[in-house]
Amino acid sequence: MIVVMFTAYEPERHGVPDDAITARRAQLRDADEIAHVMSARDGFHHTDHLTRATHLFDRLPVVVVAQAHAMIIGWSGAQIIAGRHPGPDGWYVAGLEVSPAWHRHGTALKLLAAVADGVARLDPGATLFSICNATNQASLDLHLRAGFRQLERGPQFVGVTFEGGRGVLLAHPPFPTW
Ligand SMILES: CC(C)(COP(=O)(O)OP(=O)(O)OC[C@H]1O[C@@H](n2cnc3c(N)ncnc32)[C@H](O)[C@@H]1OP(=O)(O)O)[C@@H](O)C(=O)NCCC(=O)NCCS
């Protein structure tokens, strides 16, 4: 069984954006294909992920998918987290996975834009936060490309601890004024 945590960091390589890839709000009927994206990343059978994929729609006010040629190739979402310090209360990016076969075609950038748009529709003017493992450099570069700014590094944010010991708190505009 293959369990891959983070994508290899390859800053010397650049992707080729694919116009066939679009991001949209997800629907419950997408859960099965979202489970396939999850299993493409970690090697577990997709039925192992089906319950989690289905529950996303109960847990997350914003769920988005990316698709190419009618096939779902990535997903993300956003949730409100409050009262779990350290870390500000507010909207946080959830998930964010792209099927490995589709990496470096601009899919994650489209997913993050769709998440930000979904949050802005529900809560105009709200900041969108995200947390990343400090060793996940591919995701950190991605967030900066998507307009996020690094706010802080630390051992724990909103109840999440990090393999390797440190995480990064990021924010998407409108940035907090504190
Ligand atoms: C991180 C991840 C979501 C990126 O998805 P993606 O669709 O390949 O990303 P994009 O094609 O939109 O990349 C946009 C930019 O992000 C940066 N980036 C993305 N992947 C990168 C990598 N492996 N190495 C270096 N930079 C990377 C680059 O700046 C890239 O632009 P470029 O290709 O023009 O150089 C994907 O690798 C993945 O699913 N990883 C496993 C799950 C994960 O770590 N999620 C993040 C949780 S915080």
C-alpha cells in the first residue's frame, strides 16, 4: 500500500495550465468521484474514503471540485473554525487534493479561487485562512501563488499539530488588520 503525504517539491519545473480544467461548487452526487481522488493520493481503496467524502457535505459550508473532460480530478472546501486557539476564528481552507496524474496543470489554483469565491458569497469581506505543514513546500508555494500571505509559523494552529513539528498560518485577502 502506498501512502504519500506531500507532493515532491519541484520548483525548477513549471506546469502547463490546462483550459479544459474548471472548478465548480460540488454536489452530494460528486462524493464517489471525490473518494477516487482521495484514494489516488494515498493508495487506499476508494470505498475506504466514501464515508469521509459523503460527510464533507454535512461538515463544510463550501465544497468545490475541479473537473477535466467531465472527470473530477480535485477537491477542496472551507469551514468555520472558532474557539480553537492558537489561531484566529474564521473561515479555513479544508482538504485541497489533486489527483497525482493531474498535478501542475493549475488545478489547485482554480480550486483555491473557487473556495475563496464560495466564502465571499456566504460571508462577504471575510478573510480566508489556511494552514499548511511547514515541510509541505509545494503547498506553501501554491498558496503564495494563489494570493495568500504567510501570517505566522508555530507548533499548533486551531487544534492542528504538524508532523515534523511546525505549521504555517496563511491568509487570503481581505487580510486581517490585527
Ligand atoms: C499541493 C497540490 C494541491 C498542488 O496541486 P496542483 O494542481 O499540482 O497545483 P497547481 O498546478 O495549481 O500549481 C500552481 C503553483 O503552485 C506551485 N506548486 C504546485 N506544486 C508544486 C510542486 N510540486 N513543487 C513546487 N511548486 C509547486 C507552483 O508555483 C505552481 O505553479 P507552476 O506550476 O507554474 O510553477 C497537490 O500537489 C496535492 O494534491 N498535494 C497533496 C495534498 C496536499 O499537500 N494538499 C495541500 C494541503 S495544505
